[in-house]
Amino acid sequence: MCKCVMDYLDARNDVVFNKKTMTSSVAIIYKTLMLVKSWRPLLKPKLKPMVNEMINLVASNAMVAM
């Protein structure tokens, strides 16, 4: 859980303090996928298959869009 919080705080701090914004859609998709993957261990077991399917679907569509 600590890793998830640190990922969130790093992204927030980049926007607030460093004035960094993600302009590339690929970067936004990548950051979103990494955030979802880092939270995956905290899910209830019955939701894990749905999340894995969603991650694979988004990742495959992102590869096609590039």
C-alpha cells in the first residue's frame, strides 16, 4: 500500500511543484496502467480477473493506437 501512496504523491508533486504535465497520450496511458497495476494486490480476489482483463484490453488498444 505504501508503494501505491508514493506513486500517487509523486505524480501529484510533479504537477503541483514541478509544473509538469503529461502532453503525450502514450505517457498518460502508461501512467494509468502502472497506477492500476500497483493497486492490483489490494483488490478482492473476485475482482482480480476483471481487472486483469481490463489491463490487458487497455494495453493492447494502446499498442494499436501507437
